[in-house]
Amino acid sequence: MMRAGTELWWSLLAICGKWNG
């Protein structure tokens, strides 16, 4: 997995967490 892809994935998780929390 590319580093950029991993960073984007974690960013999406953080956004989803904000919406859910």
C-alpha cells in the first residue's frame, strides 16, 4: 500500500468518526 493511499484512508476514517461522534 502506498503511503499517500494510507494517509488518505486514515483521513477518511477521521472524517467518518467526526460524523458518527
